[in-house]
Amino acid sequence: MTFHENPQSFGPPSPGLAEEYRIMSPRLRFRAALERKPVEGHVPHFELEVFHTMEVLGRVHPWHRNYALWPQMTEGERQLHRLDMARMRVAMAERFNHYAIVLNCNPGGLDEELRMLDLVLRFAGNRFFIILPGDATMAIPAGDDMVDLSARMAEDGEVLDAELARQVDDQIARVEKLREHGGIDGLHMTSDYCLNTGPFLSPRLFGRFVTPHLTRLITAYRQMGLLTIKHTDGNIMPILDGLVEAGPDALHSLDPQAGVDIAEVVRRAGDKVALCGNVNCGLLQTGTDEACVESARHALREGMKAPGYIFCTSNCVYTGMPLSRYELILDVWMREGIRSHVDVCGTHGTV
């Protein structure tokens, strides 16, 4: 039987997860974690991407495809590609027990996002929390642009600020159309602000050129009823307070390769924002099995001390990372990522 004939070929989840899902769907469990409402059972799991679709499904990942000839295709041919990618997204979510599906669309553009959204919902129903990209804030520039951007911040800050405000306006208008269409639950915001040594901008400049625009985006999305996950790699600790004050529902990455200690993040911000990640991607690629297991255990042990924690890697399951390492940390999550008791005050214990 072909993938097209049986795209949902992985069957139901394990008995323990199936019983949890019967009580409360993966979509609602994911939302509860983002809202910092702990629920008994497994803490949710997702990834921004798992690029190993060829290894798992025998299908090329959407971001490994070149669609330069997309406009030249007939609409029928384009639709076959859309169907293939939508089924692939759902099948990968089922295979790895994701609670959310992230739709990073290729080809991009609002029209294609709406079509992909409809197809994924056709195949998945309302089982998964649906996430699309929604950032428009200033990220670390490419190396060739760093000097120019630095000069503009120093010499032409008001003009730069106005450009950044227009980008935010455009993004809000796009997301408003997605919301009106229906089917979207939240946004991931992936502008990177930090290197391993710390933020690209000082806290003062971050507060001038990023925080106001980030806050305006998040506020607009919240008014639309959409939840937000703010991602940035690198050492976020010098700007942690500014990130939290901008109001995202969750922070993603919590990059251990940059020295971010999830225990310290929980202590400083676990009561204000949900947390996602902290499993060391570097170890998953080049470390020992024992180190990978310990990284997953540490992320779960410390992350679950916060009312909202979502288990995932510190970036994504990227090309070059052995798939077996991802499966190894999922085994840890299945055994140990369980809240066994949640009381009415929102505190919890685990076994």
C-alpha cells in the first residue's frame, strides 16, 4: 500500500497515551501547557521540525524541495504536492507522538499557507495544536550586514524603528487573515537574538529595537485568541526579563549549548511563562547515548517543576542528527515525562 493510499499508517499511540488522549486531546493538552495549567499524564511533546521524512516515510521533506518551477506547474500538479506534504506533516506527528503540528510552508505565501492549513485539518481533524510562523522582529543579521545595522542603530535609529514597525504591521495583517480563515491555534516566533556568548544587542538596545515590537506582535495575537511560542537560540539570560515582559506564552530553545540552565530559568520565570526544550542538540548529534539520556532527564526533571513545560530539543531534529538519538530521548519522555499528581493550586509531583 502506498503512502498516498494510507498516509496515517502508524496506528494509535501506545496504550498509556491513548488513554490520556481519550480524557483530553493532544491539542488541548498542548494548550493547557502553554497556559501553565498542569495536567496529569505526559507533559506535551513537539518539535519545530523533524527533517528525517525520507528515513521515516520515504518522502522528501518540504524544506528539502526546490519549487522554483511552482508557477509553471498545472494546478493539478501543485495540488498533488500539497496533498503529499500535508499527509507527511500528519504522519510525522503521529509517528513521534507530537501534540502540535508546525506548518512551515514551502512554497510560502498566505495563499499556500491557507491551502496547507485546510489540507492538514482535513487529515488530522482537531487532534493537534496547529502552529504557523509569526515573527517580524529584528533578528541577528547576517555577517555581511552586522556593521551596517550597527551604524543604523547608532545614526538612524528613528528610521530603522519605523521600518521595524511597518514589518510588524504587515505581519499582524497576515495573521489576522489566517485567524479569520480559521484552524490556527498559535504562532511560533523564531527570530534569533542571541549567540552562545550572549545577546547580539545590549539590554538597552534590545529594549529599544526589539522589545516594543515583540510586545506589540504578541499583544495583537493574544487579542486574536492565538497563543505564542518565542524561540531564540543562544544565551538568553541577560535579556530573559525583557523576553518575559513582552508576554509570550512560552519560551523555546533554552539552549544548553549556550549555558542556559533550565533550573535557573524555572526559578526566575517559570511562574510567568511556559518553557519548551533544553534537550541538548549538540549531544544528540555528537555525544554519547548516556549523555543524551541525562540531558533529556535533566530537562524533564527541572522543566516539570514549572506549571507549563513542553518536552522538545533545544532547536529541532535537524538534518545530520541521527534519528536514533531522537528516538532515544523520546523513550526517556515516555517513561519519565509524566505528571502523576496535580493539585488545585497548580503544584505537582512526578514519579
